[in-house]
Amino acid sequence: MRKVANFCDYFVLCSGNSDRHVKAIIEGIKENVEHLGIHIPRAEGGKDARWMLLDLGDVIVHAFEKQSREFYGLEYLWQSAKAVNWKK
């Protein structure tokens, strides 16, 4: 992202099957990041949970309900950024 946006190095985009699933994804990330001692400066979208965001500084995490991810199309909006395929 750094070549197309000056506010982060990476976007992480992921999808959940429901608002509860999206909340669980974000809560899991929060727990693991906080366990590592990393401060979370900003989180957005807790009420609706169709799209939630965690600002981890150099990494911005977007968790979407599948329909919302398709609607907002961040992959298209930021298509000039290099995609990084990551598998655990």
C-alpha cells in the first residue's frame, strides 16, 4: 500500500458469513495482537458489524460481511497496490 497510500503499508481484507462472524474475526485479531503487546490505536464499526476496521498503524484490517465486501469493492478501489497472497 505504501506506493499508493501514505497511511499504511498493508491492508488485510477478509470476509465473514454473518455480522457475528465478522465480530468474531475482529475479536480474535484484537486478542492476538494485544497478547503480543501491540497497541490498537483505532477500531471502527462495532455496532453494525457488516464492515469492521482495525487500525494497527502500518496494517489496516478490514473485515466484511460478504455482501458488504462486494458492495464496497476495496480490491477494485486500491487495485494499483501490489497484492500479497498469504496463507498460514
